[in-house]
Amino acid sequence: MTRADFIVTLGAVALLPFLYVASWGNGARGEQARILVGGKEYARVPLYKAQRLEIPGALGVSVLEIKDGKIRFIASPCRGKQCVHSGWLALSGEFAACLPNRISVHVAGREPRYDAVNF
Amino acid sequence: MPALTATREDLRIAWLAALAVTVHIAESALPSPMPGVKPGLANVITLVVLLRYGLAAAAWVALLRVFAGSLLLGTFLSPTFMLSLAGTLASLCALGAGYGLGRLWPAARLSVLGLSVLAALAHMAGQFWLAYAWFIPHPGLFYLLPVLMTAAVIFGVLSGIISGAMLKRLEI
Amino acid sequence: MCAFPRYSLLATSYCLILLLATSSCSKQEASLYQEQILALGALVDISISGVEPERAQQAASTVADDFNRIHRTWHAWQESELTRINARLPGGAAFPVQADLMPLMVRAQELSRQSEGLFNPAIGKLIALWGFHSDEPIGPPPDPGAVAALVAQCPGMDDLRLENNFVQSRNPAVQLDFGAIGQGYAVDAAIEHLRKLGIENAIVNASGDIRVIGKHGARPWRIGIRNPRAPGILASIEMQGDESIVTSGTYERFFEYGGQRYHHIIDPRNGYPAQGLTSVTVLHRDAVTADAASTALLVAGLKDWRRIARAMGVEQAMVIDEQGTVYMNAALARRIRFEITPAPKIEIIDSP
């Protein structure tokens, strides 16, 4: 066994914990988003496909963006824009809503990390 | 017209290639605990050929194994074949790099053990990349990656040890 | 024998992913029914575990009715039972109200007394003056003279006489606004109703005001606490049995005017938005107490929150000041887990 062998084997073994953390550590990453309009499910969309969605709500059209496993509101016809300020949602259980437009977005994963979110 | 004669070395390589195909087929009949996880004993042959006869011969044996093996198993051009090919190409690249670097720079010379680990990791990575890019572009696949790579490291070390033992026997 | 290789990696991987996806749901979390409704101008999430979906759905829809009824009854600025009561309060005479309206008013009076008046649902006029009787408040802030005049009249819950389904106000400035506890009250009512329907494991979450009963299968319910300073989750906590968690924050409702931010939690002592703390989280058995306490502690500020918490019987609370420093008592610190890195500056206070 040469010194280079030792380095390669050690490197390979050392790589594994990182791989476990990277792939499993954030096991709560959401896989899909549920979009509700007026409390009724409007659509379920996967988060791994980048796209823009236009959702018709009570006031008008809210625009959602999906990218890199995250989803966010980028425009909504409400005044407060709280939904837009909520920013990116990625972890399952996270959600944002535009109440005036009656649209909400929930991130769901294999198993939600949180059963409910207090705020 | 030059006669097409096989040297003793050619025969040896052909024998090893036939052995690689046999091992490949035998291994594919083994039940696997998880798709993609295989001992990779056929790689032992690739390693032996690499160290005895050089990179070109190793590439020839490895590719012959993939093509002939799949033809015999009836999986030619099926996803299994594609994954096997991707893994083999990736591991050949890694072997080429590791082997070549060792020749240019003796301090970084890898023995059969290091080459085996390198090849196993590359094989798994290549196979996984193809599976994700082509067949199942689903993030759920990444849940398997750490397990697959762990298996690759373990089997890489094991086939390295086996290859080492085999090389010793061949030298006698 | 030869059939085995035909199982391509593709097919097996698919099976495996499906297996992974279903096994985590089917393990011990046999069933989780979730429904969302819009009521009280808020999103209400109902999660029910451990009963058949049909029964859960039925229970959830009765709870939805409860929320809508409470919303219609106690709305502070749209025509409701409450606006009818408010219209008669300045007259000063005792008048009868429906029996089912009394419990909330009586409870609010107790809670206001315990909080030394910092939770004060009698300042409806001030809330209206600040423009928070609107779905989307826009300002401008009111004239300081008008604020001072209302504060000088000292409307309080002790000005009310609540007896035998009769209500009487001794102070013409009293106007009721149960915005600070309406959701907690509705959550408690919903949980009580679910229990009557035989549901033993559930969460009711009305825009973040949460009460849990029972468990989620074999494990406790997992609750995330949203970060008041950035998107995402600040901390998590496991809850089970019968417990509520409520957070009041200055970021929930506000308007900006002239570059300044004015939030909706008005200090009844001076008539202006409370200063010093940005969010208060309270754990308590019932949601209405937690709701009132979270408002009262936010008004109390850094100096007095522990004293007011004690007076209201609150043993677990966490407050965050404008610098982002977290203060909490040891009882809560033991069970809360911070989910952000770096963790915020935390000070743990021994007694509540």
C-alpha cells in the first residue's frame, strides 16, 4: 500500500459522512407544494422543476416562482405584499399566504418536519 | 499478407476478458440488496489487466465485458446496459487519470488498492449521474446516494485486496 | 434465474422510491387528516390524527362552522353581535345579551385584571383611531391630541358590569375589541368541540395560534416557531397532551407612514404601539390565556414581562427584543430547540 493509496482511501471514507449529511441532513426539504385558493386545493406542483405559475385568486393573479427546490410569491395583487415578503419556502411545513387574494402555498415533503407553525 | 497470429499476451488478455464476462454474468444473477449495489468483482479483472498489460488493454477488456455481457444477458441497450456502460466509462477515466498521474509523478503512484477505490467511486458516480440525468430526475434518488457510495468504498477496498492477491499469483 | 437481470435498475429504483415515500407515512402515523379553512380573516389549519378520514373530515367541517360563527359574532368593525353591544355600551344602561356571549367577556375581564390592564380589550376606540379596524391598515398615524384624549378617559374592563346575561358600562369610552384573544378563544372552542366528537389527537392552528391535544401517532406533535426577523423557522418544540402555543409579534399587522413603522399592539397606558419587544411566545394549557398573555407581555416590555407572566399564571414564555436577543425562562429553554445557525443570543431566566 503506497502513501497515495492511503490518501485516496482515507479521502473516500472521509467523503461519506459529508454525503450523508448533504443528502439526508435536510431530509425535511419539501418535495412538492400545495397551492390552495379559497381553502380548496388548486394544484400540487413538484419543487424540482423550475417554473413560474400564475394563480387566479379573489383579487387577481398571484405569480409564484419555483426554483432549486424552493417556491415563493413574486407578485400578488394585495396591498401589504406580506406574501412576497415571506420569501423562499423550502422546508416541508413552511407556508406563505396572500390572504386578500385567498391564495396559500404549503410545502410538503415525505414527512413534514413540523405539524404546525406558530407565528 | 501478414498472418494474423495471436501472441501469448493476446491470449492471456482474451482469457481474462472471457473471465470478466463470466464474472459479470454470474454477478448479475446475485440478488442485490439495493439496485446499483454490486460487489463489482468484474472490476478485479479490469484492474489486473491494467497493471499487467496497461490502460489500452484494460479499456478493451472492460468495454468488451459490458457489451458481451449485456448481449448474453439480453439487456443490450436497456437501461441496465446504459448504466453499466456509464459506470465503466467513468471508472476507466478515473483509472486512466490515477494510473497516468502515478507514471508522471512517482510520489503519487497508486497501488492496486488505491486504483480500485478510485475506480469503484467513479463507477458508482457515473452510474448515479446517468440514472439521475436520464432516467429518474427525482430528488428522492439522492436519498440513495450516500448508501450507494458507502457500498462503493467497501467493495472498492475488497476488490483492491482481491486484485492484489490475484496479481501476486499471476507473477509466480 | 435468467429473469432476474431483467429487473432493470430503473424499475427497482422506482419501487424503492415509492417504498421510501410510503413507508414513512404508513409507519405509525397511520392517518393524518388536514384541512384548511379561511375564517376570522385568517387561515385555520386543522390536523386530525388517528381516526378514519370520513370522520376527521366531518369533525373538521363542524370546526370550520364554529370558526365562522365566532368570526361573525365577534367581528370588531363589520356588523356583528359585538358591534351591536358596542353601540349600546356608551348609553350606560344595563342591557341583555345572549347567554353564549358572556363567557368570552367574563374571561377577558379576568385576564385583563391579572395582566394589570396591559391586556385591555376595552380600548376599541384607540384601535379604530389607529386605523387597525381595516383589513389592510394604511395609516397615517392619528393626531397625538386625539390619542391623549382617549387615553385620559381610561377605558378598562373593570368599567364593565357583567351579570346574569346583562352588560353595563360605567365608562362611555369603553368599546370592546377582542382581536387579541378572538383566535385563541376560537381555537379553544374548536378543540373542545373536537373532543366532544371523540377526536383525541388534533392540532388547531389559527394563523399561528396553536392548541394541540394528544399526539401524532407514536410521537408528539412537532411545532415550528417562525423567525420574526427573517423568513424561515427560528425554533422547534414538541408538544403533546393538551397545550397551546401563541406568539404575538409587532410584524403581524402594521402600516408604514413617513418612513416609520406602526404596529397593531397598542399600549393602553399611552395609546401608542408598544415599544421594546418584537415578539412574545407563550405556552399555556388554553389558547385564550396564552393569547391574552402574549399581548400583555409584549406591552409589558423587557422590564416587566416576567412579573406579568407570573400574575397571569404563565410558566413558559419567550420574548425577543429589537436587537434579536431571546429571553426565556428555564422551563421553556429545556424543551425548545433553535433551528437557525448561528443561534441567536439567548438569556435564560430562572424563575418565570
